[in-house]
Amino acid sequence: MEKFSLKGKRTLITGGSRGIGFGYAKAFAECGSHLVLVARTEDTLNKAKSELDSFGREVHTYVFDMNQVEEIEAFYSKVVEDTGGIDILVNNAGGTRRGPAETISHEDWAFVINLNLTSVFKMSQAFAKERIRSGKKGKIINTASLMSDLVRKDNSPYAASKGGVRQLTKALAIDWAPHNINVNAVGPGYFKTELTKALWEDEAFDSWVTGRTPMGRWGTPEDLGHAAVFLASPAADFITGHILYVDGGFISCF
């Protein structure tokens, strides 16, 4: 079981204070990792930290908006200085702006692309530079989506950004494999979180999701967190450039 242990590692999770990100945090803490959580609001970070303290790990929190892409490199340098270094990076922060493609404004397009894709590149780049400079291994796990491969109407910015995450994951994996930096992604299906509450409380939409998903249910953050732990662990040292869909079979069902 040591191959699945993250004991002594330090994991940074963006968007880590709630929902899927908090699911990642709990799973990583269970498996021994210290945590660095990044989110936009101090209140949610404090709540997350108070719940995670019971695992007995170090938990550092930072209020930072990942849409401030020009400031990411300086921010990451401060995190490294404060903590002594990051072993595992989980790029999870994200958002969307919905509507028919012809109605999407430039501002909404830029918001989604910056948050979901450009910030992933900038954080990964900052992480890789530090790992390469120090001669240390590293693991990067990105949050992709079913819409990295499939699309639904009125989601063009999100679909473009998550398709980009899929390809970026593969590109970075190739570039950084010689430096022992693994880059993979998890692709969530439909998950029950507070952010998707309006969807799973909608009877018609809930029925569509459960009917369309072969396993007949929505996912939980725990389902995703343990998949990410596997990719971050020594058990996955020879896996890179892979997108692991955690979707109850959704993407395989036509």
C-alpha cells in the first residue's frame, strides 16, 4: 500500500475550499499529504481548514483569484517560499458563462478561457520551473471534463476551455517527462456539489443524468478525489498524458 501513500508530500489545490476541490483535499489528506488550498474567499478557506485539521496534516490557505493570470508566477513563488515547496499540483479552479454562442461577449469568453485554461498553464509552468530548477520530481493533475470530449448546447466557452485542458495535459506531459514531471487529468462526469445544486434539484435534469449514466447516479467528490490520489501516487509513476474519466460510464454510452 506504500505505492498509494502520499505521506510527507505537499499538495496545492486551486479551488480547494469546496465542492470537487474540497473532495480532492480530503482524499489527499486521508492518504498522508499536507495541503495548500487556494480559493477566492477567506470564509470558505477557513471552513475547509477547520474540517481538514482533524487529519493531522499541515494545511496552508491562500486567498487568490486564479483569473489574475499575470500574477500567478509571483503568487506561486510566495507559496514555495512559505511552505518549502510543492510536490503535487492540482489545477481545479474553474467556472463558466453559459448562453448561445452568438450571444457570448468577449468579456465572458476571456473570463472562462483565462480561468479554466490559461491559469492551468501558468500554474503548471510555475510548478515545473521550480521542480526543474531543484531537480525534484513532480505530479500535476488537471481537472478536465466530459466536455473535453463531448459538448452540450450553450456552453461554447467552457467546452473550448476544457478541450484545451485535455490537449494541454498531453502537451505538458511530453515536454516535462524528461524532468520526471507527470501530467495527467481527471474528467468528472456529473457530480453532486453545492455548485451543481440547481441541476440535481431539477427533477427533469436529474432524471436525464441518472438515466444517461450507466451506473445510474451522480458522482460524489469522494469518487473523484481517490482517482486523483492514484494519479498523484507512486503507483502511477509510469502514467503521463492520460485523462481519467470518472463518470459512471457516461462517456462510453451512446
